[in-house]
Amino acid sequence: MSLTDLTIAQAAAALAARQISAHELASAHNAAIAALNPRLNAFITPTPEVALAHAEAADARLKDSTATPLTGIPLAIKDLFCTAGVRTTAASRILEPFIPPYESTVTANLLAAGAVFLGKANLDEFAMGSSNITSGYGPVENPWKRAGSDAKLVPGGSSGGSAAAVAARLALGATGTDTGGSIRQPAAFTGLAGIKPTYGRCSRYGVVAFASSLDQAGPMARTVEDAAILLAAMSGFDPRDSTSAERPVPDFRAATHRPIKGLRIGIPAEYRMDGMSPEIAALWETGITWLREQGAQIHDISLPHTKYGLPVYYIVAPAEASSNLARYDGVRYGARVDGEDLIDMYERTRAAGFGAEVKRRIMIGTYVLSAGYYDAYYLRAQKIRALILRDFTQAFAKVDAILTPTAPSAAFGLGEKMDDPVTMYLNDVFTVPASLAGVPAMSVPAGLNAEGLPLGLQIIGKHFDEETVFSVAAAIERAASFTAKPIVRAA
Amino acid sequence: MSLDSATVRRIAKLARIRVTEPEIVTLQSELNAILGYVEQLNEVDVEGVEPLSGGAQMAMRLREDTVTDGDMAEQILANAPDRIGPYFGVPKVVE
């Protein structure tokens, strides 16, 4: 089997058995990126030399038996994680010259585990988007194609570069971040497993901030077990993030092998939205059958405030973004455009540095926080956010996990759904509620649509119960036996 | 509620983003579409509901009030677009 086609678990076993070296594995991935990245644009900044240096250190560790399951494993790092000495852009032109002097906690944890960083993956600018088209460094092409068509499809977003890299076999796994669905929706669009853990599970230190009460890092990989291996290394308490959870990290990998017999699975009525595609509805029914066949009990539940999730999100997230992005003023770091005076310099710098979607969200956020409108928009949204959390709390008194579709459609074409911002926002309708409630949620590939494109199912769990999420996701994975691969991939 | 162009201009000013007249026209319709979409939140009864500000299900943690790092002026200034000695450089503010 090709080195780029291994799972993380397989590669770790081969490295441990000294059948392959970390150097060979890194070189194979560097070559794959050199061949396919010019087309896919999955990486903003490939770092082949960094990868070889990390691989050399990994090979040394593999010899002296201090290796972990991630030692020597080549990963793509979403370009939202600060990496010391390696340019970090957040896919924004305003951060084009930015070289962080420090390392994010999540990437530091991965480096401590011996992982190999292949480069910085493309994303929607400041993680604001659902298709990767808002990147200041060009869109990412989805390596999947509709049957019989060469039309370019989007990989989803915002972690679209991470998704495309892992799906196209340019990396064995990747880091992503998820604010309203930015790991789960691209995972669904590219046939990957991706989990947004509980808010507080992964440190936000050194992750370029978008909406701080929602942002969570998480892994994307080709199997549920690989995602579990990655999440275990990324997680953990960090005193440098005041919302980091002071809790032990469970054995996520073991959870993927746990039977689901007796687990209570909730099916929320409100996710059966008007106009849901028959393919998505059918896949959901199939998923329910798979879980029932493996001994789970299926329960109908209600999450009454589901339909308000998206409008709440599109107040709360821009409000926090307008505040977080105030720091890009052309003074301390990033790009600057000179002006006649200080204010003019700020305004020209931000006009040139931010793309259209980022400007829109900053302006919405500025408006909903402005004097006279705060109560009507922001405060009301926060109250409805509390009702959304209460829906989940009440549901989880009766069930152990919830099963839903991940996204309302398969990957769409570049240029589609661009008519107005609200149409694009509807992509996140199934993923946003879990973000607002802070509960863990995972997308797992469950099948292909009639055009041969991957579709995902979402498993939502209780706060800090990623283990049950992994068990249920693995059960879906086993039943689906999803083996399809994208057309565009490393040989 | 619908934003007029003067309000869009005022928001851009508050957000410190320079916008051109044609951009104002586009932004006005896009922002109004978004505000129209979130209008449905008005139908929810929020009487007596405490607002939820964060995703963390825990009390904010406190730490000892001590210095934990510092003495890294060069690292902090390394990304500055303009510097004057050990300071960030900005256009003249006071005449």
C-alpha cells in the first residue's frame, strides 16, 4: 500500500515495527503536496523542510522508544494555529507578513507527541465561511468530483484546506477549528471523520480568535480511530486559556472500540426540515437502522429552539468577531496601509486587509453591539442561546447521544450558493446548535449520494462525553464501511 | 428594521473600515438581508431567561496575581510594520 494511503493507526504500527521511517513517510507526503497542491490549493504555506526536520527528530525517538502513536505522523495544520517561526495568515491578507514568535498550545501538544508538520492549510478568511471561497489566498478545490463531471466543487469550510489535504492523501490527518460547523461540514463534504470536542477540551491559546465563546479546535482524519488518536494528543488543560477545562483526557481510542448496545440515541424532530433532500433523509434513516441493529435504543426527542440556532449564531459570532478583529490596526503586527493620520491609517489598513465576508461580519457585529441596539439583538440572542442549551440539557436527560445529518447537501460547485450571504449561512443549520450549546459533535462519512459525493452523519454528545460520540461514530463507520476515495488524490 | 445608507456609513466608521460609495450600496442590501433573517428571533418568548454568554460550563478560574513572563520586547516588536527604537511607530497624533 502507498505510504500516503495509510491510516494514522496503520502508519504508527509500521513506524513502530521499523517497516518504514518517518523520513520516508514525510518525503512521500512532501512529494504528494508538490504534485497536487498547485491544483488543489489546500496549503497556503507548505513547509517541506520543517517536515523533514520533524521527521528526523521522530526517527530518533522511534529508535530510543520514547515514541507516541503520533510520532512521525505527517499532519496538515490549519493556518489559524500560530506556529513559531512559520508564517500564520488566518487566510487573511492583513496577516500576510505575520510570523508568530510563539506556538499555539494545540500544535505544541502535537509537536511534543512527535507529529510532523507538512504545512499550513488553507481556510476561509479568519474561519468565516462554509466553502473556503473567502480565503485571501484563493479557493480550495474539493478532490471529489460528481460522477461524469469535472466541475470544481468546494471542500466546505472553514477548514477546507485541512479537509482537501487529508481526503486527497496529502496528509494523514489535520487540525481544524470549528465555530459553527467548520470541522464537521468540510469533513462531510470530503468523506472524512471530524470532531468538534466539548468547548474547553482543547486550548484556544495561540489560535487566531474568531468568536471566542464558540471557537474549538479538533481533528480531521480518514477514520474515527485516527480522529480519536489526534484528539487525545491535542486536548488537555492549559492555564493560558481561561476557558480551558481542568479535566483528565479520557482514552478516546479505546472508546472507538466500545459496543453501543443499550445506548439511547435521540432523533430530534426539528432537524427534519422542510425541503430536506430525500437523499439526506434516507441516509439519516439508514443510520438509525445501523445503530438499532447494533443494539442501540432509538428515541424520538425534541429540540424546540433548533430553528433559532442560525439567527442566534449570526448575531453572537459577528459580535465577538467585531471585538476580536479590532486588534488588526496596522500597529503591532500584520500589514499596514499608510494614511493621512492615525484614524485614516486604521481605516485604509482594514479596508485593504480584510475581504468582503469579514467586513460584513465585523459591520453586523459592530451594529448589534452599538448603543441602542445591544438589547434588541445581542442580549436577546444570548437569551435564546440559553434556551438552545436548555433544549440539549433536557434531551440528554433521556438519551446518551443524538443522531442527525451533518449538512443539508453534499459538496456544491464553486460559484453556487453565492447569491447572498444568508443562502451560504444555511449550510450550518445542523451544526450550529451544538456549537452554541458547547457540546461535542462529530461528522462521520456514511455514504455517497447519487452523484458519487460523500455525505456525513452527525453524532452530538453530552458535555465532555466525547467517548460516547466516538463509540457511536465508530458504529456508523463499521456499518457504512465507507471505502470510496476521491478522484484527485496522491498516487 | 432597515438600515439606511447613513447608518451603514456610521457603522463603517465605528468599525474603522474605509468604504467607497458603491460598497455602501452593496453592504446596505447585504446587511439588511442578514438583519431581516435574524428578525425571527423576535417571536421567541425570552421573559425571565438569563442570557448565556459563554460556551464553558464552569466558573471562571482565578490565578495568582504574579508576573509569569516578560522581557521580550524584541519578540513583540518583531512583527511591527513600523518601529521607532523600542516603540511601535504610528502617524503623528498630536500637532
